[in-house]
Amino acid sequence: MCGFRVRSTPSTRSTLPNDAPSATSSRSARRARRVRPVLSSRALASVGVCCAAALALPVLSAGPGAAAPRDPAGPARPAAPAAAGGSTQSLRLAPLAGDRALGNPAAQGLARQSVRPFALLGVVWDDPDAELAGRVEVRTRDTRTGRWSGWQHLSTHNHEHAADPAGAERDARRLHGGTAPLWVGTSDGVEVRVRPGGEVSAATGAHSHEHKPDPTGESVLPAGLRLELVDPGTLPGETPRTEGGQPGGQGALTSAETAVSRTNEPLAEVGAVEVPARSAAEVRAEQGATDLPYAAPQPRIVTRKGWGADESIRQGDFLYTDTVKAAFVHHTASGNNYSCAEAPALIRGIYRYHVQSEGWRDIGYNFLVDKCGTVYEGRAGGVAKPVMGAHTLGFNEDSTGVAVLGTHSEDEAPAPALDALKKLTAWKLGLHGADPAGTTELVSGGGNRFPKGQKVKLKVISGHRDGFSTECPGEKLYEKLDEIRTGAAEHQGRKPEEGQPGEGQPEQPEQPS
């Protein structure tokens, strides 16, 4: 019999200090120290809530990649709706009886069962530095139709989207390893299997940028495997408004929301759901800078308030780095089966997975872009400030991380998303005088490609794989980076001869002396 437990983590699970002052805008202050936590002035009480276990149903057979017939029992009885901030169910995996009979005692999973509604899932384990050499597959039941999906694959190679090895974030948090999260839409049933070794399944799913599993099948799964089922919650209106900057009908701001919102002043008023678009002249004026000859227009950015971030679950202070010399492009590898109206919920799901399932201080990316080209504020601290992210292990200092929602290993990134990347990187890099078509030098914080302390020459706009051996941002998106570099340089008003985009991988750096 398959054993499991359920841990509910509602929006009231954790409240951390949030009254943090905004960071100074002066360049001299930015250079004062490499990483500057901005401490908050008060702490809020926290309450953890644990809920009951789910009901196990008989296991039905279906071939990989094939849609299963409708569940005879129908969809599970709907549970009470979650709070606006959402919740997380955590189910411990156990050895699979069927796999033991086939001579694979190491396989773990969960039999098909009903659970409270969720929309995003992932598998996590205890050791953040351990890798899962094998394959993870899930099937889910659609709440509306009662039908089960075919098997979908989760990437097991996701730890490179993380804080640097010796950074303040790793020192202050208890981190966990994990797969990439997968968006499945509103579901109330799940089945999962995790098998070590062997070839990666060819079944359709999120993406396949994990390392090659052990072909001998002798690899051991990491300890503490758990399935995380994330309900991102529901907010009034759901899709942020395209006009006007103030939230409507969502009540007074909490102290945590106020602290985050203040970091975007004077670009937006406290409580705004968006930072309105601005011309290059307005950008220069608001930065109080006369030495920004290549300042670019700022695109409209949906704030954390706009996409509904639950500010009580993140760590309350903000981390900054000195400057922004490079922009790393990512894909979230969460699948492409989402609508633009669902993008805020998808981001809330990723945020909750990063913080409560993997143990990060906040969402890892600095910005996110959906398939319709909408730009979203990511990690808290201010869209115009050099916020320290957790997106490119080894190169989070002096950089910004931009993730396109979806999986672009085989699917092209939509044109609106590419246009948004050009505009966003042009503006963000322009604030720091960086040429999108040029190169820069960063110092590695440690990783699987460049050792700690090594100086690395990179394109100013690079893909995640340029700093770490990974498939991210997906082959189809990576192929578009030259186009993004050229377009971003044009948005800065640069002439072609002032900076040409390079091709392919970064130049091999000199070895440290």
C-alpha cells in the first residue's frame, strides 16, 4: 500500500519582516558593498496549518503519452476554495508495488488518487545539491471534465536556477532540490512515478533539458522525495488591468505589500498594479541622469501587486548587487499549456513553488514575460534597481534574469514575447550603460561550467546555458538571442557599427592566474 502525508501551506503559513526601505539610487552607494540586504523594521506573526491526507483510488493502466479514459468515479468532490494567496499540498512518495514486481525496487511514486484542487506541480527532495538521475512523470485529472491526461515529463535538472553557492540566500535558508514546476491547469487528481536510470521518456511534457540519466539503472534516487501540488489561488479580475495604475476592489494594503510597492517609487504610486510605460526622455529625467546617452523607453510592467503576490511568504528583506552588466534569458520550462489570462496565476504558482517548496527567499527571476508579451515584475526590490536574483547559478551578481513563461526546447517563442524581451533588456541594461550587442566580464560564483573566481567574458545578453551547462532557455529561444540583441540595441538608439551581436557560445575565458 502506498503511504503518504499531506502538508498544507496556506497563505497564512509564514509572515516575515517586510518594512524595508527602498534602496538608494546613487551609483556610489551601489558600489559600497557587493550584496546589501535592506532590513525590515517589524515582523508579523506566522501560523502553519496542516490538513488531512488524500483518498487513494484504484490504479488504472494507460500507456505513456496516451490520454486515459474518463475516470468512472468522476471528479472528486470540490473542496472549499483556497484563500486568494493559494496553498501547497506536500505528498511523500513511496516505493511503487508494480515496479517492485518488475524488478525495479528503487522506483517511487503515488498511485492515482484524488486531492484538493491545484494547478501547478513539481517533485522536491531534501538535498539541494543532489541531482535526480532518472525520469519523473505525472498524470493529472482535469477538475472540469474529469478526464485524466497522458503521462507528462518533468525536468529533473533544475538546480542551476538558484542562488550562488556562497551567497547570502543559501546561508539564510533551508533549501531543497527540485524538478522544474509544471503547469497543468486546475486539477483534482494525480498519479506520479519516479524511476532511476534508463533512457528519458519520449512522452510529451514540460521539457527535457536534464542531464543524461545513468543507463545502467543503478543510480539511487535522492532522499526525501515529495510531490508538491500548488494551488495559486484566485484574485478578483485575475488578469491585471491594461489601463490605470491603482488596484481595484482588493482592500487595503498590508504592511508587506506597502514595503514592496514603495521600492517602485517614483515610477509608480504605492499600491499600483503596473508601472506605466515611459519614453526614453522620461527615463532619463526620473533617473536624474545626464550620462545615459543610450537610455531606452521603459515597457509597461505588471507589478507584484498586479499579479497577486502573497508577500507574507517570502523573506522580508531585499538583496541588491552593484550594477547590471548582463541579462540572462531563461524559459520557465513549465509547459506551454497556459493562456495569457492564466499567466498571473502561473507566476503565483512558480513563486510559491520557489519559496515554499524549494526554500528560496523569493521567486528567482527578476522579470517574467508571457506569450502575449506582457512583462511582469519578479523578485521584490524595485524594477529599476539592481535586485539580486536567483536565476543563473554562479552569475547572479551584477546581472538580471528574465524568464519567458513556457518551454522552448522544441516550440518557438511567440513574436510578442521576443519583442517584449528586446524592449525590457534595452531599458534595464540602458539604466547601467550596457550595450545589448556587446560583451562584458563577470566573475563566476561557482558552477558546473566555470569555477568560482574565474573571470568570464560573456555576451551582455546571454542565455542561461552560456553561464551554466544546461539546455535552458531552450534551443528555439536560444536561437533568437542574436535577434534580441540587435533589437535591444536599436531600442537604445545605437547604430549598427556601435555594437554587433556575437554568435554562439561565449568566448573561452582566460584561466585565473
